Amino acid sequence: MRFGVLQCAEDTDYVKKKYGGYFGVFLRMLAEEGEIWDVFRVADGDFPDDGEIGVYDGFVITGSCKDAYGDDAWICELLTLLNKLQLMNKKILGICFGHQILARALGGKVARAESGWDIGVRSINLSSSSMKIFSNLEMPTTLSVIECHRDEVHELPSEVEVLAWSDKTRVEMFRYRDNIMGVQGHPEYSTDILKQLIDDRLLQCNLIEESYAVEIRSKLEMDPDMESWKELCTSFLKGRL
């Protein structure tokens, strides 16, 4: 099988040094023996050619510091690519920004969250229908995941199914047909990545206040359910549900 990562964010120095960049972080979560994985740095204008997307079984869209409702040239090109992949019935897994840009591509609405930033480890609730979809995985009814976002999906077309929500965000996960799934949180993140992201990007870019950063760090004692998320995401992407 062959998969492509559509990378929408610049690597932090920490992630680059420890994991080989965000591509390495996703390989750690999703890659299995015998597979081929490629990365396309779409935020830098590096996109797969139309002639080569057919060889891929699926794509993963990463997080980003950009807004999924923006009209940067690369975001518009990404929307065009996603529409092509949807018509080809390719598996697509969107994470954070990827979740939001998928919602936009499907005709939904993405905007600033009325409740502001959501950063830290949060428990999300799986719907009864999602428990049926994931029944062979024996998932618990709640899963903890790292969150780091201030935008969210506000609206989805009626044919898109919400699979999970939290007390902070109404659409934590959704599915369209059997080939598109979005996850608002970061199942690929461990707490060390979030801590460095807070220090190296959010604080340095004045996106959050120091007092808020201190509050977040003090609550990062609970580990996210990384193994459960790994099983869920790999099973979806590789058609094992």
C-alpha cells in the first residue's frame, strides 16, 4: 500500500530533531511494514501531480498554523486536490487543520471557536453510531486526545456524520461515506510535542499569554490514548473497519 502525507505546517526545531519532522510523527502513528509513505509539503506549494495521485491508497492532511477558511493560494489548491481525491474515492484522514479543510471541501463551515483556544489533553465522547462503526476495535466510549486549536467546524452538510464531540467542541470527529474522516484533536501528538509547541511557536508568536501557557502546562499530567487512536486511524485509513 502507498500513502501520502499532505503537510500543511512548518516543522519545529524540536520535532525535526527528535522525530524527523511532522512526517516522522505521522509515520510513527500510521506506518506499517511493507508500506510506502511519501510527504508533500503543500504549504510550500509541493503538491502531487494529477498523474501520480492514482497510485496512492490514501492521504493524510496534517495540522497547520493557517486558518482553514483562508484563501491562501496553497489552501485553494489543496481544496481542488481534495475534491479530486473525493471523486476518486481515495481514503482521506484529516487532523486538526486537516479536519477543518475537509469539512470546508465537503461544503461545511469553519470559523473561530466562540469559546477560544482549546489546548491540552481533553476527553471526547464517541457517538453510539461510531461505536458500531468501530465495533471490531473494542473502543471505549470516551477517548483522551491532545488538542491545540482555536478554530472549529461550525456546520456540516446533512450527509456528513458527526462521530464524536466534547464539552468544548461540538464536532471532534466526523465521517463522510466510508472514505473521509476528520479528527479535530492531534492523535499523533505526545505531550512532549505539545509542550514544545507551546514554548516554541504559540508563545513566541504571541498567540497565547504566558499565564495561559503556565495553566496548560500544569494540567498536562494525563497522557492521551495514543494506542487507541493509532488503532482507530490506521484501521480507517487502511480499510479495516
